[in-house]
Amino acid sequence: MLYSIRMRSAKGGAHEYGGHHISGAERLITKQDLQKITETLIKRALNHEKGRADFIRLTIEEVKPKDIITIPMLKMETYNAIDVNDGHKNACDFLANAGISKMAIDNAMSSLLSLKENMRGAILIDVTTGKRLDNTGMRGIRVSRMDFKDTLQAKKHFDELGYTDNHVQEALVLASKVLSAPNVIGELCWSDDPNYIIGYVSANNIYHRITKMKPLHSSQGGRVFFVKTPVDITALQNYLERQPVLVDINL
Ligand code: AMP
């Protein structure tokens, strides 16, 4: 049996009462790992570079094995950007190569750059018109219930590549799930962690890790998912938020 464990934390009260988002996490783990991971997630919320959370919500739910699907991991390629402008230019090119319109790319970039407050989740944008498709406001769509199929194997794989921190691993799991969703063509992301300036675009089965996507010390980050219409938004939201998914690095 696996368990979905989800954490969200904020400072200044709960998110829904105006607190600022500090950090979040979602894992799909065994019973033996529950205690250890719960402790790690609480530590993450209390020792975050964005500040010490004063609101932490942990949700733990059993997941039925028959409900879980397994998907392949996206291939990773790194683009070494000269500066943030170069990073953004290449991010736009990767998205355009996936058939996403200039209007949609421009709207996505300006939506993320104009965020006054970090969202908990992602914005859905129409690949053609560039219009926002979800109506979740500042909450956004929060992708959840996903993990590596074999966490130890994945950790070994990324350690060997030199990616020892959590960012790439967690983002690759999320991005693989997002691109596996029907009608999702691409994703644009950079972190809200002030010291983590690397971001990514995923499209055409590739996770393009881009080394400079925001200035150092900026705590502004976000995510956009590009969606082909017509689409059943409720079904898409349901897949992203509720479908349990394991990512197999061998597929
Ligand atoms: P992070 O990479 O964790 O720094 O997150 C960067 C931004 O991505 C956050 O500010 C959120 O807007 C968004 N985000 C983080 N986690 C998720 C998630 N599980 N699902 C959707 N969007 C997320």
C-alpha cells in the first residue's frame, strides 16, 4: 500500500487567510517511510530560506494500488544560459518549437513576471489564444500524488549525475506527470526559492533545464501549463491533482 503525503506551509496564517506561501511538497510513499518523510517535510517548512512557516498542513491518505499508473520520466537536457534574458529567450524558443503560439508564450511570461505574491499552484494557459483557462485564482492547480517508482534508484541516478539536491528530482517527477496529462503540450517554471535561479521548460518529451531564469535573491517564481483546447478542465484538474502517478526512470 502507498500513501499520498502532501504538505503546504505559509507565513502569516493559512494560505486561504492571506498567509504567504513558504513551501509545499507531495510524495507517494510506503508505510515504512511515512514517519521519516513527515519529519523531513516539517523541517522543510520550519527551516525555509523564505522564512519560518507559522502554518503547516500535512495530509496523509492511503492510495489503492489499482488506482496507480506508471509513466516514463522525461529526458533531461541542460541549456547553459548566459544571463536571465538569454534563459528566457531560449525558454520561449523551446515552447515555440512545441507549437505554442507567441501570444500564449508572451502571456505566460508576463503572468509569471507580474505576480505580486507567489501562487501555491500553476496557471493553465490556452496554447493558441494565450487566455487563462482555470479559475483557481491565486491558488492555482496544485499537481499532487506523484513520486518516483523506485526512489532509491532515482536518488542514485541523480547523485551520479551530480544533482544531489531535491529541486531537479522533484521537478522532473512533477513535469513528467504534467506532460503525461491529456492536452498538456508544455510547461514553464522557475522556482520561488531566492537562491535557486535554475528553471525549466518541458515540451516534446524533454525537460530543458535552463540555468538562469531569474535574478539571484528573487523570491518570485511560478508555473504555467500550456493546454490545447477544447478540453474538459475539470477532468484535467482531476488528473493533475488526484491521479496517483509513479515515474519510472527505466522506461
Ligand atoms: P518551487 O519549484 O517549489 O519553488 O515552485 C515554484 C512555483 O511553482 C510555486 O511558487 C508554485 O506557484 C508552483 N508550484 C509548486 N509546486 C507545485 C505543484 N505541486 N503543482 C503546481 N504548481 C506548483
